[in-house]
Amino acid sequence: MKKILAFSGSNSSKSINHELVAYVGSLIKDHSPKVIKLTDFDIPMYSEDMERGGFPPGVKELHSEITGQDGLVISVPEHNGSLTAFLKNILDWLSRFDRPFLSGIKIFVISTSPGGRGGRSSLEAAKTILPYFKGEIVSSFSLSFFSKNFSNGIIDQRKDEELKTSLQNFLEHL
């Protein structure tokens, strides 16, 4: 049984990306998935001045959650065509604490948005940046028009099958 951590890069209390990642977590049956919220970790805005004062406990706690995982499912929201500042800040802290913090971890990166592109720009940004920290992207999925296509799961059977195929690909790489 493999250990899988799932989270969204959103700090919104009504995050559609968290809804999507929780749904994906519920589909994982033969492994040990854990869905978390990054907002549960007290992590301030990164700055070199703050880093000189030491690493915040929230960074160390999140790092401990991530290390030792076999896989990550990360849902990446999109703000203005890129990763959220919230997620970028988390990645900045973690990479300063331990540059290759994703070493040996397989990643399934997903995204959704209210619009027609389904957060594809942030998905591509994540696929570019996560390998810098030695994570291996093995699968991806994007869901457009969230409110039309999701209600306690993906409504469109074709899109749901696409997600499940992408998830299965991820699981086979663990």
C-alpha cells in the first residue's frame, strides 16, 4: 500500500480545486490517501529576512507531511494565468528548507476553473516548476466549467473516465 498526500494550492474556504482534489482522493481505494488543506499550516509570506530568523514551524510540519510520501495529488488553481501566490509561497518556503523536497515522489497534477480552459495555464506552470524540486509529474488532468461539470463528482461521464484513466496512470507509476 502506497502513501499518497492530496491537496489544493488554494487558500479559499470555498475552493473548487479542493473539492476536485478531495474527489480524486475518494477514488483511491488500494492505497493510503490523505487529503489535507494547506491553510491548516501557519506559513507566512516568504522573505529572505524571515528566513534568516529560521524556518516557521508550519514549513517544517508541511515538509514532514510531504516527505516519505510515495505520491502527491496536487490541484493547482489559477490566478491571472499562473499559480496562486499562496501556492507559490508554499513552494518557495519548502524549497528553501529542502531544495529537492519532492525527490522520489510521483505527482498527479490536476486543475479546474469556472472557465473554459480549466486552469490549464496553472497546470502547465506546475508541470514546469515542480521538477525543479525533483518531483516527477506522471499524470495530469484539467476540468473546465467546474460549476457545470461537477456536483459531488464529475457529471460528464466522458470527463470522469478521463480523470479515472489519468488517476490510474498515476497509481501505476507509484
